[in-house]
Amino acid sequence: MANKIMSINAGSSSLKFQLFEMPEEELLVKGLFERIGLEDQMVFSYSMKEEKVKTTVEGKTHEAAINFLLRFLLERKILTSLDELSAVGHRVAHGGEEFKASSLVDQNALIKIKDLGKLAPLHNPVNVVGIEALKKELPNCPQVAVFDTSFHQTMAPKNYIYPLPYRFYEENNVRRYGFHGTSHQFVATEAASYLGKPLESLKIISCHLGNGASICGIKEGKSVITSMGFTPLAGLMMGTRCGDIDPSIIPFLQNEKNLSASEMDQLMNGESGFKGVTGFSSDTRDIISEAEKGNEKAKLALDMFAGRVKQTIGAYTAELDGMDVLIFTAGIGENSSVIREMICENLTFFGVQIDQELNQQNNKKISSAASSVEVLVVETNEELMIVRDTFQLI
């Protein structure tokens, strides 16, 4: 029996969706609402087969976007009835320790997701808006929450407990959670399938490199260690996030520059990383272009980023006791041959050697014949992973 399952990813001013026919994993339509709440009209774009359209629609709330989406699916005869929707899967940023896997959303689960908003105040509340809007319009349709954090719930305490007084973990849930779990899980599964090997037999290091960036060490199909922490700010330098820094810098700058806690938080999350070092952009395409023209800060930013990724790969290889597969994914990982080359340089000690021509072509496999590590470029698809989890649950 065919099932039509939709994925929803609600952001602060956006809402992404994809509709699949399962179990064939046939994509029927995908789209995006932008500028939600910023004015009286939203920007709506969608693609379906060969058709690609971008337009504006009336409305300024996530609920209005959901209402329009459901009408659109019926008017375009993608669905003959809303009863055809077997389930809706929602991306939820933070599952804390409450949710170790994807979960059907009943009233109890919804209360817990709302409460976890204190750990992800920019994300969970908006994810809840998407869930509630769909529940209102489709009260009998199962809703499933798929958490960014749940894949990392297999980490051992030594890799998620912070060396702070233990009571902060017990009383306030302060620990490493990790994010991008849906992406890391998806690309690891795809890599194993491509290589024709059981996922459980591989030691994988997955590099999700985009405006937000994280690395995950995967062994026996499970997350062992990951670079993001209590929040997505930790780990690698990113587009506008600083990643790991000496914690004493924070009170020092607050005192020296008379910054409030929220101002310091904004500085580290929104004004640092590539944007902070270069002073002109958080987009690596702009930075590579400027570096080629001789801009020293652009060169420095690229060297810093590649160096931090390389150091993390080295540390995770030690943690996994080896590396069979190195994966690059997300915007930078999938598209920047320059940065991939910079990262892989001097990783020959670990058996990593890339083929320059295959790398330039963005080939799926970019490792050379002499490489003992399979180096792959794998396109991530978090929406498909959400739909797979949802289909499995129902």
C-alpha cells in the first residue's frame, strides 16, 4: 500500500516541505515559504517534475503557510483528498535526553518538546508552531517529531559530560547533545550503500560543512562523538559562529567592551566565524574568490577552517581506532573542491589521498586508487531521512 508522507521543517521566518510517495521514496513535490511574519505576503517557491515556480502569497504566519500548502496540494491534484496524507514528519532541533529516537507526537510529547525550548530557544518553539498548525488542520493525521539530537544519544558519557560540577548535568541537563544528527545518519547510510558494505562494519567520519558545520565519528552505525555541543555554537568555526574558543574570552570581552550576556551571545553566534575573521562575508564562495585575489584575511579564514576540520578528523580517527570512510556533505562539503583539498592535504598519515581530477568534478568518490580511506562526497537529504523515520514509525 502506497503512503504519502510529508516532511515539514519550520524556521523562524521560513517553512520547507517535501512530499514523498512511500515506500518507493518518490518525490512528488517540494517547496519553501520564506519571509514569514516579515510582511503581509510570503514568498512561495516549489518544484514538481520539470516545473519550478516562485511567487508571493497572502499571509504572514506559519499557520497561513500551512493552510495555503494544503489548499495548493489539493488544487494541483497532488492529493485528491487530505485523507491521502498518511503522516507528517517534523524536524525538531532539540530532543534533549527525553527523545532518543523519533517519536509520534501526542499531547505528552508536545509538552516535552515545548519544555525543551529552553535548550533551543531559537528553534524548538518554531518547530512546535509547525506541529500545532498541522494538528489543527489534520487532527487525525499522525504527526512525528524527528530530532537533530537523537542520533547522538548513543555517545558514551565520557564524550558528552562536560568537566563542570556534575550537579549542572543532573539539575540543568548541561551536556553535549550534538546536532545535524539526521544529516550524519543519512549520509553514513548512503555511503555504506554506495560501497556495498554493512554500515555496522565501517568506521566513518562525516563532515557536515555548511554555514553551520559539524563532524561526527560513527562506529557500528552509531554516533560515538560529535563536534557540536550543548548548543550548535560549539566545535568548528562556521559561517557566523566562532566554534570552540577559550571560555575566559567571554567574561574578558564583556568587561572590556561592556557587553551584556545577550550581546556576547549574538557576537559569538552572528558576528564571528568566517564573517568575523574576514570582515566582509560568511559565504565561502565570496571568501575563496577574495583569497584568489590576494586578500590575506580571506586566506587566513580558509586556513583556520580547514585546519580545525583537519584537527577534528585526526582526533576522531584516534577515538574510532581508525577510519574507513571520510564523508563530505552539505553546502561547502558538497560543492567546494578547494576546501576539500585543503582539508585532505597532510591527511596521508591516516591513509587519505584524493584524486585531484575527481575532486574538481565533485565526483561521488574522490579518493585516489592509492588511498586506503574511501573519501566520498554525499549529497545530504534530511527531508528524506525525516520521511523514512516517519514511515517506519507508522
